[in-house]
Amino acid sequence: MSGLTHFDKQGQAHMVDVAAKAATHRVAVARGRIEMLAATFAIIRDGNVKKGDVLGIARIAGIQAAKKTSDLIPLCHPLALTRVALDFELEEAQGAGPAAVVCTATVETVGPTGVEMEALTAVNVALLTVYDMCKAVDRGMTITEVRLLEKHGGKSGSYVAP
């Protein structure tokens, strides 16, 4: 199975051997959004959610998720992360478009493998936390556009999404 590093020559799944890879500074940035009703957005913006500070709790959940990625994704290596940062942007509804919370996660390590999965996991769990905390008022929220924006470090070099 050429090109897919998580399969051996017999097509069996395996964890990639990174023992011979140099430890380098690795960075990955991922982003996603959760779209919601304007009323739900206002509750988050104004801090009126009975369960607490939605974005503060989502930030902690995303950080925790990045640290636990190898427990969730079977072939990911456990990594010693040196930085996990989550930022949130509030996007008011524009015309017929929905309101949204946008989450960006930046994850860093010094090691033999990248942190793309950790950044993507952080974004997904942070947005799921927003959903969980607000579902009582808006079960129609939609998580969209989760993707890797950039990654740097390692043998394959940099990637920046178009």
C-alpha cells in the first residue's frame, strides 16, 4: 500500500516506527467552526450559559484533548507537547448566514513526529464542548470546516493550506 505509512507491506495496520527520525521543532495549526442560532451566539457572547464560561471550558477541553490524542486515535504516538493554545473568534450572523464560534488550535512539540492530529483533535473536542454546553437551547448547531491550516517541521517540511 504505497504512500500510506500506517500499513506495512502486507497491508496490515501498524504504528509507524519513528525511532530513526530526528527530533525537531514541530508546529501544527488547525481550525474549525460551530454554527448556531443568533440567540445561542448571544448567550455565549454575553456569558449567560448556566453551565459556566463556555469558551473557557472549551479551551481547557481542547488542551486536554490534544494531550490525550494517542488514547483516541489508535496509531498516533504519545507525544510530549510543549505548547497547546486555543483561540476563539465570535462571528456575528451576517445576513442569512449563521452566527458562529471559530476555534483555532496551535500545538507544538520537539520530537520525531508531527502534531497535526493533536491540533485537529483539540479543535474538534473544543467545538464539541461548545455544543454540549449549549445543546439545551440549540440542538441544531453544526460543526463545520475542521481542517489543518498549516504544519511545520520534520522531513516533509512545511504545509500551508491554500
